[in-house]
Amino acid sequence: MLAAAMATIAEHGLDGLTMAGLGREVGMSSGHLLYYFRTKDELLLRTLEWSEARLGAERSALLSRPDAARERLDAYVDLYVPDGHRDPHWTLWLEVWNRSQNADEDARARQAAIEGAWHRDLVALLAEGISRGEFRSVDPDRYAARLRALLDGFSVHVAVGIPGSDRAQVLAHVREFIADSLMP
């Protein structure tokens, strides 16, 4: 069901994701879907959690490679930044963020858990690189917060298709920032 929701978002965008349409796709009534998800907001958040679980496994695999910390940091950035305009994962993220203004505490905590996983992994990678002398001595938590804010800002530009902000340009900007601020 969640894979079908993600595929619909990829093919038709969020406007194309309706409970009735998803129900037809998976052979259920929209009422049956509402029984499981209660609201479209819950469906979106559960789809995001499903997608993030897949990305989390990919992130764990790339961070556990025996490569240098900088190479793994570049791989983390590559995974973080959207593939391009209307990237389905980022389209979903943007919608969930937008709807979070009115979300209940449980939904907000679940979103924070997703954010926290990305942050903890980055902090651990930075701390490892610092301890090995591959990175400058910085506060890993503060640097991770700043780098993720930079990545979020650039990623929004890529996902919504702001001219002059394609994936290749963003990756170049981020790699230059990392070289200037983190490399010894």
C-alpha cells in the first residue's frame, strides 16, 4: 500500500494521490484505507516513514563502508539531496512538513525521529573523521545542524525546481562548503 502511494506520488505528484485512487490501485475501498490510516495526513506520514526506512538502510550501508570519512560524507550528501525537480521522496517530505504545522504531538514526534536519525548518523560520521584527523576539530553536533540546514535549503530548491539550483550545482556548492569549513 505504501509502495503504491509512493509510486503514485512519483508518477502524478501529490495532487494525484487520493484515497479513492490509491484504493483502486491496491484493491481496497477508500473507506477501508481510512480505517487503517484515519486521514490523508496519516497516510502521507506513514508513507514517508516507509520511504525513510528504506533510505535509512541505504544510509547505514554507505556509512559502514571502510572508505575515508570524506568519501562517506560525500555519499551521505548524495543520498540526502533530491534526484531532481519533483523528486517523489522530497515532494512527500515537503508536504508532510507543510502539514506538520497542524499535526498532533505524535505526528511531530515521528517526524522528529526521522530527522534525528539523519542527524545522529551525520554526527557520528563527523566525530569519526575528526578523531582520525581527516576533518578539522569542530563540534560535530553543531556542524551537523548547520550542514543539514544547508542541505535542506538547497534540497528544497532542487525539489521545487528553482532555476539555477539543479542537483549538480547543489552538490558542487555543498562539496565546496565542506572543503572550506571541514577539511584540515
